[in-house]
Amino acid sequence: MKKILVIHNKYRLRGGEDIAVEKEVELLEEFYEVQVLNYHNKIENIFSQLFSFLSNENKTSINQLKEKLDSFNPDIAYVHNTWFKASLGIFKLLKSRDIRIILKLHNFRYDCTNNFSLRKHLKGESFCPACGIENKNYRFFNKYFEDSYLKSFFVVIYGKKFFEILKNQNLSILVLTDFHKKYLQELGIKESKISIFPNYINMPVSSNPKYADEYIIYAGRVSKEKGLEELIATFLNAQINNMHLKIVGDGPELKSLQKKYKHQSIKFLGQKNNEEVYELISKSKSVITATKLYEGQPMLLCEASLIGIPSIYPRSGGIKEFFPESSHFSFEQFNYHDLQDKIEFLQNNDSMIEEASKNKDHIVKYLDKDSLLKKFERIIND
């Protein structure tokens, strides 16, 4: 039985990537001997941390990894997020121990932080669909973190070195979609290094959605790049009788949207736990997103499909890979007339039920546990 060490730097606020890593560990434990090394972004000594930012090597983190390697002696290091406490120094240590490295990319940060210049980041566009950053007058620096120039400076140093590791180090790269694989290839990463391995979802498959209430639901970050304002305006334009739009989540746009859209058909529910979100989805007519981003794996939409609820979503990035090719509820991204048509189409109950059934069949097959384990076995044996 192969021994796998999963390495992950947890986010300060627990998010989708943290959950995905936890579920993947549960999956791999059924077939491999697995241990986990988690790092946490807590700064205890600011001066040593500044040195770590500049050198991209955190001595404390590297020592923790040394101890784990000595005690566990893994065959494979399966690396997820490394920003920032894990540091890029772990790759040098793993290479020196001749340990097979598999690196999973959950987002596009490696590309968005590969330049100090905002112009180069945006590649001539006004908006980055990978991270949501916008071109602003008189801004030249690639301020990846809106709240901090210093943190943005350090993450660019980090991102430039991380991309060199992706491109030049002997490791296997896992991505969530074929779209992401092609994105990497266009950046000069060899196709032979890249494999598609979506995130596992171990929630039970429902065969009895409730369809109890007349509402559609968005759940996630309430921010500009998620297209919430356009979604709300389009929903109101649709003027569907007795239908509500429920928005679950928090974020920088929440207060302004609450102030602007004081309408009886729009319900802002704030933050909810996973169980509450699942319950809301199971009673809805549909889940919906008007995201302006490529996204990775749309967990809300995948979960809705497993529950038996249809989704309205933009044909963008890799999102469409998690649905059948023929979908009556997908719309052209940024085409809000098309989005409105899809919202109005929800009144066709027969089509809605048929769509939900097709979506469920597709996602159950696509994320089948045994198929994923076989795919992972092929990857590590390449």
C-alpha cells in the first residue's frame, strides 16, 4: 500500500478549497495510507516572516515537513495550497529526498501573481476572469490583494517563483478541468505533466428533491466578480410571479446590494452553514450563478445536481464540463438577455425536471468514487 502525505496550507477563513482537500483525503484513505500536514497562516514573529516572504523559505515549516517525512516516510507528497506559511521551500526539500510530488491547482493564482505589472497581468484586457481584478486609472502595480500593497508585493515574488517550479520542476500537476489544462499548456507547461482530476464530493445523492418553495438560490461570496448586481437586475426584469431570489453568503458587496435592492422578491439571508445551504437548495426551483470568472469546480452547482436540482450557469471556463453538453439552462456569459430567458424558462416544469435528471446522471458518473480512485492510481503510476 502506497503512503501519501497530503500537504495543505489552510486558509484563514475556511473555504471551498479546504473542504475539497478534506473530502479528497477521505477518498484516498480508502485505498492508501494517508497522513496530512496542515499549515496555518498565523504570524508569530514578524521579522522571521518577512525573511520568509523574501526568500520563499520558511524554516519552521520546512522543519515540520522534515519531521513528518522522517516519521512517515511517504512514497508521494500530494501538495495543495502553499501560500504562505508552507512556503516554496518544501519543494526543494521534497526534491532532495527524491519523493514523488503531485501538485493540485485549485485556482489560477500562479498566473495572476506572475507579474509586478497590472498591465501584464490583465494581458491587455480591462478585467481578469481568473481572479476578478480590474484595470483602474493610474494603477500600474499588480495589487493582487486589494487591502495591502505589501502583501501584494510578497505574493508576486512568491508567484513568480511558484510558476518557475510549475514549469521546470519534475512534478505532476492536477487540475479540475480540461479548460484549466489547456490554460496551462498555453503558458508553456508540458501537456505530459498535467492530468485532470476533479474534486470528490461525498455527499449523499438525493432522489427526492422537495421543490417545496417558489425561489431560486445563489450561495457564495457576495462580490463584484460574482455578478450579483447583474443577476439581481436580470431577475427583477424577468418579472416571474410569486418567485423569489434568495442570496446566501457574505462579502464586500452585501451592504450596498441590500441598500440598493429593497425589493420583496429579493431575500438576503447572510451566511449559512453547509447543512442549512443544502436544505435551502433542496427546496428551491433552481440554483443560479452569473459569475464573471472562469471558476474552478463549481461546488454549489455540483451539489445541486447531486440533490436533483437544476442549475442556471454561464458557459465559461470549465463550468460547462460538469454538465451534459445539451443544457437548456446554460447561458452565454455576460449576455443578460440570455440569462433572463433561462430564468423565465423555469416556469416550464417538465423541462426543469428533465434538466435536473440529466444533470444528476452526468455528475454521478463524472465524480464516481471508483472511477476517481482508478484515475488517481493511473496518475501515480505514470
